Amino acid sequence: MAATYSDPGARAGAAGAGTRIAERQWGSDSTAATTAPAAARIGAQRDLRFRRDVQRLHRLGARAVYELLSELAAKRLLRTEIEQLVGTYAQLDPKIVRAVGADRLPPLPPPHGVATGGEP
């Protein structure tokens, strides 16, 4: 049973505690500007790791991809949606996919602060 607060001071204290927890968890507006670059770096690192893992999974072949999608479908109750998406992608013409370069992941952007030519 949830606690109830009838005293106005207790309610204000509880609300303040919730705000403090939210600020610790997501950062307050005053710290958002300083943590945004760090969050972007972490996001980029996670994306890079995910891309590498997907490439490794692909190298394992169709069985590994099938098992992954089947497990995801079972855990998240998404079998129908995943089957529809797989069916849609399976209809793509492999020659066209290769011709437009869609059989490879796009190149990664250069790391922040690395000159790519032109102006330093």
C-alpha cells in the first residue's frame, strides 16, 4: 500500500525528494549542457559496439540471425511484427541492394576532433 501524506510539509518534502531523484537520474537543466557531450560520446560508443556485434552476428550466418529474431519475438511477443518485417526485407532484390550499397553499413563519421582534410 502506498504511503499517504496528509501534512502539507510532508507532501512538499516528498515532492522535493522526487525532484532530487529525477535530477540525479537524468540531470537538472543546469547540468544538461555539460553532460550532453558525454552522453553523445556514450551513445556513439554504444552504437559502434552494436554495429560491430551486428557484423559479427551476420558472419555467423542465417541460423544465428533466425535464432536471435525468434528469441526476440518470443520474449517481446512480437512474432507477427517480426515475421512481417522479415517478409518485407526478404522481397528485396539482392542485386539492387548491392548496387546501391545497402548491403553494407554506412561508414562511421570520424572521431570528434580529428581533422578530415581541408581546414584544421
